[in-house]
Amino acid sequence: MGFNGDLYPTAGASVVMTTSGDMVKYESGARARLGIGSANQILQVKSSLPSWETVDLADTVLTTAGDVLYENATPELARLPKGTQYSTLQMGSALPEWTTPTTAFVLACSDEDTALTTGTKLTYRNPFPYFVSGVRASLTTAGTGANLVTVDISESASSILSTKITIDAATTTSVGATTAPVISDANLADNAQMTIDIDQIDSGGVSAGLKVYIIGYRV
């Protein structure tokens, strides 16, 4: 020990330190310099020696108002960008994710037993802006004969379908029909008047119990 209490008189602190904020560490049998760390770093033990490590903080990871902070698979703090309006946060296969909840309007367009006739069967107004991702129809009693049951959906008197919904003879659903419907106007306005029309019934005249399904999500 040196007269000044230095445990290492041959290599004092002033020998290994060069910059304000440096620290002395013991490495390979001698004292060594641990240079000052950067802003927001913390001193940790890594690979059996102390070292300065950057720790992610919320304000260094998040970039946009509405972002969510979570731990990813690394694991480390990560940014989940904010979702779109009306999206919901749910758990994916392993990590949280934003999803757009799918909803549906299920519209009864007749009673269950009376044979269908052509014409407008239902009129209503949209409760909010809505994006249509799919449409379908079903029957309680299947039609017979050569004709298809054909259904149209209109917004403010204009069809939203370039190919209408059809239900093949002897079946009770449009799902899997020979001709699938095609949506030409997917964006339905808030409070727009909607109508459901039967353009054609089965030639046997026995189809009954029509329901129409408008599938999508609020926008």
C-alpha cells in the first residue's frame, strides 16, 4: 500500500482514468479504465465484467401519440403503433396486435313460412358509417325449379352489388352458389337509407324465410 493509501501505487487512478466520469475496474490482474457511459445508460455486469448498457425507455421507443409500449420476443421494450379508429387491442398468437372487429347486420326480410314474392322487403337506415366486406343470404325453405332466388342491396336507391346475391335451387344459402356476389360500393354512409329487394324467386314458388347478412366493420 502506498503512503497515500492507494492499493495500487504503481498504477494509480490517474494512470488509467482519462476523462471526467471514468471509473476504475479490475480486469486481467490489473486496474483498467471503464470509460464514462452515454446519457440514459446504466452500469450492468455483462460477460462477467461491468459495462455501460443502453436501457430503452418509453420516450426513446414511442414516437407517436397513441403508441403502446410492450415487450417483444427478444425480449426488449418495443413500440406497437397506434391502431386505426374503432380498432381493438387483442392478443395475437404470441404478441398483442390491433384488429378491426368484424360485425354483421342480420336482416329478416320475410316471415318464416310464407312463400317469397319479388319487390322491396326491408327499408332501414345505417346507424353509422360502415365498410362492407361480404354479403350473403339464406332461406328457411329452399326454392325449386330452374330460377334462382336473387337478392339486391341498395344504398340511397343505388345497388351496392355489381353481381347480386343468388341462392341456387334446392339450397338454403348463397354461400357456395354457382355465381358469387360482387360488391361494387363497399362504403356505406351514416344514416343512408338501405333497401333489400328480391329481384327473382324460384320458379316453383316455394322459397321462404329470407335473411340477408351484411358483413363488415364500422369506420
